[in-house]
Amino acid sequence: MKIKLEVSAHHIHLTRQDIDILFGENYELRKRNKLSQADDFASQETVSIKTDKGELKLRIIGPERSYSQIELSVTDAINLGIEPVLKLSGDIASAPTVNVFGSNGTIQAPAIIAKRHLHISKEQATDLGIEDGKAYKIKIEGERGLTFDNVIARVGEGFNLACHIDTDEANAADINKNGGEGELILL
Ligand SMILES: [Zn+2]
């Protein structure tokens, strides 16, 4: 079946405590636009991350999380001289940390390369026989067509069927930043 592909640009998630440090006590992130999954939104606020090799501006994706996490592409990590560690979002224990600068202060946050994944609701997952945490394949058509293996299913509240890939993956398959579609292969 055809499913929607959405492209995640580099971004950061922040805890309440880290927002306090970066922007000031009780600072509220201002919503720029809503994203497709649950109550996720792109905020108007950005932060900078800096390493010895470079600097990058990152948009904050709200709402507040229980952990702070930077998500980069492999290209970003190479440009910044950060070891690119491929992880499922939230698996930050062994990720390298990076200095993050806000308008009011500085924190250190772990940086990962997020594994490509499939957001899906419980109902959709039951209908399609998809299991949380399992890997699926998505085939992309076109001049630079390819098949993405190891797309990890993430079943969750407020999720709606869509595959998230990063900008490197999108570029490799000639998918623009507004996304595209692919064929979900259920094995
Ligand atoms: Zn996602």
C-alpha cells in the first residue's frame, strides 16, 4: 500500500528544565506550525549548536519532552565533527553530547542520527498487522528509486500512518523537503 513520506530536517527536543535554562524561567515556546504526529509542533524558537568544527541552527520541536535530544543527519554530524550514532529516538544513553546555545543560557544535549521510522496508530497497526518496534520496508519509485530497509514501526497515541526519513535519506531518493510517497512492503 502507498504511504506518506515526511522529511525531518535537523531539530531539537527539549525538557522543561532545559527550556528554562536556554530561554528563561517558565518560557513558553511559541507555535509556528503543527506537525503531523500527535501534538507535535515546530516552534518559532531556534537554538544554535556549536562544536570545534562548526555551528548549526536548530528549530525546537515541541511540546516539551521528558529528555532533550538533538536529531541530525549524517552529513550534519560530519560537518560538525560529531560521531554519527544511529539510534531510535529516545535512545540517548551512549550518544555524544553537544553544546546548545539559547538566548538566555547554555546546555549540553545528546545528538543522534534518528533511525527512519513509521508512525502508526494502534487501530491502523491492528488492521495492517504491523507490530511496534518491528522493521518494515518502503519502496520509492522514480529516477533515484530505492528501497528503505529497517523502517521501524512506532505505534502510538495520536500517530497517523506516515514514514519519517531525514534529509540525507530524502536526497538519496530524490524526495523534496515537502515529502512524497512510497510503497509499504508488509512481509
Ligand atoms: Zn517521526
